[in-house]
Amino acid sequence: MSIEAIIKTVDEHAVHDGPGARALAFIKGCNLHCKWCQNPELIKFEPQIWFHKAFCKGCGVCEAACPVKAIDLNADAMHRIDREKCLGIECSKCVRVCSYNALQTVGVKITAEELWRWLAKYKSFYQGSGGGITLSGGDPLHSPDFSAEVLELCKRDNIHTAIETSLYASYDNLWKVARHCDLILCDIKHMDSKKHKEGTGVSNELILENLQRLNADFPGEIVVRVPLIPGYNDDEENIRQTAEFLSPLERVKGIDLLPFNNFPVTKFEALGIDWEYTNVLSQTDEQLNKLHEIVKPYKAHCTVGGMW
């Protein structure tokens, strides 16, 4: 019987998450809690309800439908839903009665076979562009059996496969997924274990060990991404240490420095979560160029903002 998981959606026109035109599936669930997370709606494994104020017409139908009075139309967007009272997806009456999609369910249950059929619809399109499919999240390693089944089915169908991951998993679970991949896109958030735990909730020893073991075992390509977080990991010393660590790893074909952005602020607001990076600005071009120059001597293929 095909394994089930919760996904958010599939982006059928992705171009920055592996070579060529791709389908990008977002699987819910992540065991890290990065303070700067770009997809906070994917951290929890279960479906959630979020509120988008831009769509709300203030009609009051949701407020009247809520059986536990968890909705207050007079509250600001962050506090429109009392998350302590809300019964969540088990109820979702407010979502069903909202005619303007201001209230939405994030997450739908799907089997691995169903997701494969969804992804495989555009097989000829992928192959014609040198593209394929990418599993993202959340983190596909945190639903390893589901991810492995999807990737295995895609590989049987001669579709190029990739994952985006933090590498925070047992090596057994990592390899269960990785052996069906052509490409692994992974993050290194910080080289200092204590700082890594401060920012993500977990230390980095397992991640770095997994990357070294993958370098020995994995026959495909690995690309390392460094999300640059202002004041956290975008200092020259951390970037130099990261490049030094990656330099001898032959399977790591490139390093991608990802400038910070605060686009997720609307997602945090929709989930009723205060985000400490709301007013934080991205690195300047001068800063990015300096970090790029530091990395280049260690890995010739280094980009700022995207490998593809």
C-alpha cells in the first residue's frame, strides 16, 4: 500500500531548484525550527489554517460559523484567529464558509503514488529541458519512507530527481532517500555548533557528518546552499570556515550563497506568529561580492542567489 504524507502543493513551473524546468513538491514537516524560516507553514507535519488579510472582506460569516468563538473580526490580522481556542483542521468550518479564500487550509494528505502521477504528468516537458522533479519542504528526509517511494517511482519513469534538505536525519533515513536521487541540494547554516543550535534548534554535528558520508557514498551531484542571515552567519569568518570544510568534498559541485529576504513576513502573519526578522534588510551588493570572493578560491562554482 502506498505511503501517505501531507504536502502543501506542487509548483509545476519551478526553475531555481535544480537544472531545467521542474516540478517542485512541498512536503510538510521539519524537525528544525530556523528562526528565519522561509516556509513556516511547512514546519508542522499536520495541516493548518491560515488567514490572509488581503483577501478578507469583513463579512463576518467565518466569525458566526466558528463553534468555539476563536475568530474576532475586530482584532488585527495577527490575532484574528485565537490559536489556543481554534479546533484547527478537525473543524475548519471557517474555511468552508469563506467565499473569498481569506481563510485557507495548508496541507493535503496524498499517497506517494498519487504524488508521482501528479509529477509525472509533465515528463516530456522535463526531459525536453533537461529538468525533472524536486522534493522540498519542510524537509523530505523527515518523511523518509514517503519521499523514497515518490523518488523511486520517478526514477523508474526516467525522471531526473532532486531533493532540498537540511541533512538533519539518521544516515539510514538519509540514504533511504538519497539513493533515488540524481542531485542533492543541502543547506549549511553555520559551522559553529552552538550558533547552529541557537538559530535552528539543533546542533550541526550530524549534518556535517552526513555530508561527509554522502561525499563518499553518493554517485550524483551535491550543491550546498548557505542561507545568509544578517548578524547570524553572514560574517566573513563563518563563510571562510564553511568554504574550507567543503573544499575537499569532491561530490560538492558548487556553493550557492542565498541573500536574505523578508518575503515570508506575510506567511508568519497569516499563521499568527511574530517574526523577529520582519524589518531586517538583506545584505548589500558589496557584502555579497565580498563573501563571493572568499568562497571562489575553494570552490570555483560559486554563485549568489541561484545555481540555475
